[in-house]
Amino acid sequence: MKGLTRTFLTGLAAILPIVITLALLWWLGAAAEEVLGGLLRAVLPDLLYFPGLGVIVTLVAIFGIGVLLRAYVVQWLFGWVESLMERIPVVKTIHGVVRDMMGLVSGDLEKKFGAAVLVTLPGTAYRLIGFITREDFAGLPDELGSGETIAVYMPMSYQIGGYTLMLPREQVQMLDLSLEDAMRYTLTAGVSARKEK
């Protein structure tokens, strides 16, 4: 019975990430089709509309927004809308989390974090992975840091939370691991990681 259970769990572990990914993509496509497809059906004659047009228009619109965001005026307008959202109590929390997660997904990891480091807890052999988030404390209170201090974010597994520590530079050791792999290692409690060739 133990062998059957192990085989079943092995199959489940292999197929579940694929199924969840496909289900999420399907849900996003269906939501785009329902919202934009409904608008297009109301505007376009039946001869021009076809199922999937909402998804196509959504993808084109997202790409178009990406192109427009290269223009200074659009960047300013987008910044103004974001600053407005940052002033609304509940909205600013949701918006901030979604924006930061999308920044990580879109390859913005290197802009957010300087490097992956290893921090040894004082008086112990315990080591934690962290990410340098600030090396310059100019304009901030002196208590936060000086020229010999760096800010290191220590995330908890499965993105539950984390701590930002102000540490002396000599207390951190640089890791020969990409930011993405170090983040994957940390967020999966060490289960998933690979070193880039």
C-alpha cells in the first residue's frame, strides 16, 4: 500500500503544477474574453466578432501599453495614477503587493535586489539567504545605517513575510547564485533551486 501511495503522490507532484498553470492561463483567457469579448460583441457586428477576439485584443492592448510606457508623457500619467492609488488606504496595500509581484515576474528582480547574500546569525552556525536592498542611506535617519551598513531583506518561505536587517558589510557573504534561483530556494524552503550554468 505504501508503494501505491508513493507512486500516486509522485504522479500528482508531476502533474499538479502543469494543471494549475494551465487552469490559471485558461481562467485569465476566459476572464479577458468575457470582459473584452462582451464589449466587442456589443460594438462589432456579428460577422466581425469571433470567439477568442477578446483574448487577442487583450494581448494587443497589453503590448500597446508596454510600447506607450516608453514615452515620457505616458510614464508621467501612469506615475500620477499610481501615486493617486498609493493614497487610498486599502487600495494602496493591494496595489503595492500586485505591483511588486509583477515587477518580480517581469524580470525586475535585479532592480529590486542588488545581490543574493548569506547571513550567519551571530553566535551560531545558522545561515540565512537574504537580498541586498539598499547600500546608500543618504537622506535617511543616521540610526538606519551608515557607509559601512547595508540593508538585507530576509524573506520567509512561501512568501509569508520577511525582515529587513541593517547589517555591517563584513557580516554578509556574497552567494554565487542568481537572484531568481536564490529567491526560488528561499520561497520553497530549499526544495527547489538550481545553479545557472
